[in-house]
Amino acid sequence: MDRPGGHRSCLSVQQVIEYYGARWKIESGFREIKQEIGSAQTQTRTPEAVTNHLNFCMMATSLTWVYGQHLEKARPRRYATRKRIEYAFADLRRSLARRLKDEGFGIRCLDSPKPPQKPLIARLLDLAA
């Protein structure tokens, strides 16, 4: 039987816990996109630009998680705890940003003495495809 507000009275305690756990993961994902990726700092003016910006933010989030899944060893957590063994998104993002900063995007400027590098970004895009 449905209750006002959409709450079902026939859900077990375990089901309620599972639903709230799933909701927490969704909320965490939005927090990652807004705070870690920076979608909240957009200065877009049109609905299309907002949509494009959000799509790129979600792609960056997905690529960061793909990067983490392909690491052989877990990155050390910035705020380590005994109970948590999984990656923290912020730690993965910092690790990926450091690698991209060191390796670059493989773009060679005409007056650059550096030879083109094999870019990490190409590998990430291959993994996402």
C-alpha cells in the first residue's frame, strides 16, 4: 500500500537501507561533479552551453574512475581510514591531474624543443571508447 509522499509501507528495513545506500552513491556522484570536477564554476550563458559543460564534466568524472580501475595499485588516500579500502574520487582526480601535468596532452607547439609525447589522455580515451 502506498503512503502519501511515495513511501511504501511494505518495504523491509533491509530494502530501505539498500535504497538509501543507492541514493547516497548518486548524491556522492553529483558532489564529485560539482566540487571535484568544477561544474559549479561554469559561466555558461545558454542552455546548450550548460548541457555541453555538464556532459564534459560527467565525461571527466567517468574517465577519472576508468583511470582508477586500471591502476595496478590503489593510490594512497589523503585521509586514510581503516574502514575504507576503496579509492576516494578526490585522490584519483589529484593523481590523474599530476600525471597529465607531468606527461602533458601530447600537443607539440611549433617552437617547442620537446618531442611529442605519448599522451595519457589518448589512453584514457581509448579506455572510454
